[in-house]
Amino acid sequence: MEASALHPCYTPRRVPVCREMHLRGWRFQVREWAGKAGAPTLFLLHGWADLSATFQFLADQLPDDWRLIAPDLRGFGGSQRAGATYWFAEYLADLESLLAAMLPKDEPAIVLGHSLGGNIACFYAGVRPPRVRAVIALDAFGLPDMPPELAPRRMAAWLNQMAAPVGFRAYPDFDALAARLRLENPHTPQAHIHYLAQALGARGDDGQVHLAMDAAHRYFNPALYRAAEAHAYWRQVCAPTLWIVQEDAQWRRSMLKLDDAQYRAATECFRDFEEVRLPACGHNMHHSRPEAVAQAVVQFLARTGAARRAP
């Protein structure tokens, strides 16, 4: 990592091994924090505009003997880029291939995901109930229902955006990227912020710092989000499910346009459901309050018995 002239950087306590894997003909970068035999294995799925490296704060707070496996989702970090629209179903297929490669087929998985990653985890648990032992979702609510009348206009907008150049803003240095991250994540410690900047950014040939992700992720998906279909997936989830959410619901209400009734309808789909609300954390709670997230995860897995290896 490049040194900062302004702020100290977070020092990891547990150091992961970073490897390249090929799944479904696609190249992925996967981080693994080693654990001990007989201890739980957790699969960690990051959110949009994030990557596996930023689970470091949470990894340092979870028990040392737990094995943690975190891929860079397709088009993020060191994983292969498509340069075109990314389809949600592909993330589920990628997860299934990762589980097959990293976990015995008779051992159900514990899957923790943030935002996009949490939605992947919850949907997958409804598609493959026997393969999932427990689900932990961090601020992963789904989206508001999109009425069918929106379809023609949304498809037209998708066609228009595919014909236009797309990109992310570049930064003169890592401190400039850290300053932007600080504005968006006021609850996150400054040492964490600089670590995030180093993880999320990469120095380009032009000398500037660019976000380590495919700019095509800015293309939205033309398919409509149907809440009834999401609920049908979630009703099939057999595993105990923990949602860790912000105590302040303003982000959910203002950014996602999900009101309290829609939120309750989503949570009521799950058969075995728990909720933990964290104050003063922001959307990226695993960056700002990893100790509180880890405590909630440990207690949940102990309470449900999911931390015990399957016989």
C-alpha cells in the first residue's frame, strides 16, 4: 500500500491468502482467512462498489479459528470484468460454483453478505435450501416493486445507456479518494477510511487513482424488480436468517424508497428470522462498526447452533 501523507492506515491483525480461481469459465480473485479444523467456515459476499479486501475489519473481529472465504464478485476488484451489463442471476451461479469448490457437498454453508451480497445470499438460500445452514444479511432489503407499466421506458433507457460511454471519477491520489469516502461514511474511523481507499483504488497508467471495478457496473439492469418474486424466494429459505440493519431507517427510506410496511412485508417472508439494529453505523456497517457486527454474528450462530459443524 502507498503511504499517506495525511493519515495512518489500519493494520490488519489476520492476514488473508489471496488466490486466483476459475469458476464457470470466469476468473475470480478470492481471499481466505485461514481457520482451524472443526471451526465454522463463513462465505463473505461484498456489496456494490466494494470488494473482498474490505471485510478485513470484520475478519479481525471474528474468532481467529473461523475460516473466512471472500470472493471479489465478477467485475469488482481483481475478478474478471465483463464490460457490459451484469445480471443478478450470474452472482447466484458464481456462488454455487464457489461453494462446490471450497466446501464439501454434504456440508451446508454459512453465508454472510452486505447489501448486494446480502441479497445474493438470501435469494440463493431460497433456491438451494439444503445447501445453506445460516444466512446473515447486512443492510440487504431488496428493492421496491416495479410496476409493469415501467418496462418499456426502462428498456429504452437501458438501450440509451448502452450507447453512451461510462466511467468512474478518477482521483489525483489516495488521500483524495479517502476524503470522498470520509464524506460518504462519517461513522467510519479515519484509519479504516484510508485502508478502504488503498483497497478500493488502484494507480492507473495516467498516474491517477481509479476505482478497482468495471465501470460497466454503472449500467442498470433493464429487468424489472418484482417484490412478489423476491418474497417467493425468501419464503423458501429454511436456514435461520439474521438481518443486521441500521437503527436509523432514513437510508432505507430515502435511498431505496422502501417504507416501513414494505420492510415488514419482506422480513415476514423468512421462517426463522432475527433482526439486530445498530446505531451510528451507516450503510457500510462492517467498515464502521465491525466489532458490533461480529458480536451479533457470533451470538446468532451460537444461538441457532449453526456454528457447530454438520455431523
